[in-house]
Amino acid sequence: MEQPVVSGVAHDLSGATFAVVGIASMPTDWAKVFRSLANTDLTLDSLTGAGAGLPARALTPPSQSMTPPSVLALNAYLMHAVGRAARRRLTETLEARGLRLWHLTVMALLADLGPQMKTALATRLAMNASDLVKIVNDLVRVGQVDCVRDDTDRRRVVVRLTPEGETSLRSLSAEIARTDDEILAPLDAGEREQLASLLRRVHGHLEPAPADLARERPGVSS
């Protein structure tokens, strides 16, 4: 029974049954190899391979995952791993336009809520005020937002999306939707909606309340 490739089913003295797959660069007596490795009377119930002439037995290919099965049972790990992969793809999409995730977040918030004061944006996004100013300045420089006097209170300066910013955000959102499709390819439409609903519930549970953010950042007023 000399073959370079073999697969089959084996059992040991305890009666345990499992699949075996062997690959070698030269003809090999696999029964002898497996008996030696197991240091027991390992019995190969069926083998298939080049010239074996034995009936094939359906086998499950060995897992190619680098992640230990016990770790895959941890939801926190799965959310971290999937989130990291999604963030990487999102970052690549944004960098192609010279933007970062915070730029997108500020633009989306302005699209949802309308013009906002910088301090209000910083509080809503749980950002340091000086960091928020840098993000806004970046967006002003590329024409995505501008800073103008508030129509209802001329003493206040608000940040708003420019027409160019609105167009850019729509285009960017379409690109991100295509990235979502790639990431969620294994799921059908119903499963995707269910996943989104569950993620929104978890996000809502973890998201701090505005009052909590204000207490954490006493140097910033709304």
C-alpha cells in the first residue's frame, strides 16, 4: 500500500473514529507511519489514493482556520476580529480619498443633524475639542465643510456640509455599501438585516449617554 497521498478513516483501541489525511513527496506505507506516530494499534478502516483501488470514504477537509476553536466560541473575540477586518477595509476606502474615519463621522453627523457648533460635535463624538478642530480644519481645507455664522444666533459659529461635501458623502456612502457587501457576502439579505438589528441593540446598550460624556470631559461645553 505505497502511495504519496492517502485519506481515509481510522480508529484506535478505544473505538474512537477520526479522519486521516497524509501527503508525502514519495511513496509511503501510511499504515506503518500512522501506527508509529500513534504508538498504538491504529487501524486504518479505509484508504483512498493513487492506485489504492479501495472505495472512497467521504471526509471533511481539515480546518484551515488559524483561530483556535475555543476562541471562536467567544463573542467578544468574534466582534473584535470582524470589526478589525471591517475597519481595515473601511480605512482603505477612506484613504483613497485622503480621509480618515473621523472625517467620515463628522460629515455623517452634519448630514444627519444639520449645522453644529464645534463644541457640540466634540461632545456628541466624545472627542477632545482640539482634536475635533483639527478634523474640521482638514475638511474645510478640502472643501467638504465650512464654518459660518448661525442664522438663528449670529454670535455663534457653526460647521456645515458644503454642496461638495454632500455630493462626496453620497459617493463615499455608496462605496462603503459595496465594502459591506464584500464583508457580509456569506449572509443573505434577511441575515444581514438581522445582524444589523442585533448590532444596533448591542451598540445602544454600550453607547454612553450624553450626560456621561459631559461629565467625562468637563473642559468642553455644549
